[in-house]
Amino acid sequence: MPMRRLILASFTLVCVGLAGCSAGDTNPSTSLVASTTAPSRDFSVSESPLSAAVSLRAPTAGVDQALAPGGLNDGIINPEQGDLIWFDGYDRVEPGHIGTSVVAAHVTYEGEPDVFSDLEDVSVGDPITIRYADGAEATFAVTAAEVIDKTEVQTDPRVWGAQDDARRLVLITCDDALGFREDGHRSANLVVFASPIEQ
């Protein structure tokens, strides 16, 4: 069963939020870009050396996109239109490293579909692949997807906890399942959790 789309919470200070997903936004699909085969990253080695993460592919969500680090913008996680970022603040790690990596993009931006417009289509078990600068790849499998009120996302230990004994990937965007706030922005986030597939 496809998972429902989550909206990134609006955070301040240690909280993070995705802006730009307002009531006037639409939700059309995105296209998938073909990719080439690359060697797999061996997650069975606890300290596998990793080069820089450069892109993320999630076929079910129609995403094959460049990936770059990004921080807070006026107290919230707010990527530019069309950008996909891994959040590099508050002890979050680069995708593939031990800890929790938070990857964010908009579902829509000023009424136009954005990177995560089809993130709600992913299901448990679906692959998400991170490509690295050295040509290697690391594949994660979706373990859960939840629509969570933005206030609750701000303190969710699965997103912001230390997680220093495992690798975890968390994808976050906006979702309209819980309606809209008075400022016109959605009240919830779609949060997709994924764990590495051991090679």
C-alpha cells in the first residue's frame, strides 16, 4: 500500500521545518531519470570509508536527484526550489554514515511540483539509493512512512535522536492529511524512514 505524503515540520532553534508548502500548492508527479550501475557500498564494515554523497535515487517516488548539504534558513529547513538537501546541523550525519541522516525537499513550491511531489507513493521495502563521489552506491530499504504533526516531528527521537549504533535515512517533506494552519502552510510532515540493505 502506498505511503501517504508527510510535510516537513516547522522548527526553530533545534527544530527544523520545511517552508514553501502552502494551501495553494498542487501535487503533480515528477519524472524519473535513468541511472547507471555502480559498485555497492559494504555496510557490514562498521567504518567503511565514504566519499561525499552526491545524489539520491528513489524510483517509486520518481526521484533521481543531486544531493547536497544544507542548513537552516531563518530557523527552518527550507531548500531552494528544486533542491534536495541532507541537513548538516544538530549532529545529523551525511547519508550512509553511522547516525541519522535527514534528507529534505519540498513537495510543492509556490504552486509547482517539487522534488518530493510523489514521495507518498513509496512503500515499505522500496529501495532508496545514495550515490557517492567515488562512484559507489549504498542502498537503503524503506521501513516505515508516517504522517506526523509538525510539532511532534520536532522532538521525534527517530529523527533527532543520537542513533550512534546504526545508519538511518529519514526523508521529510510536507503533507496535507492534517489540513492547513492559519498561515496557509500544511500542519503535517510525511516522514519516510529507511535502513541500509546489508551487502
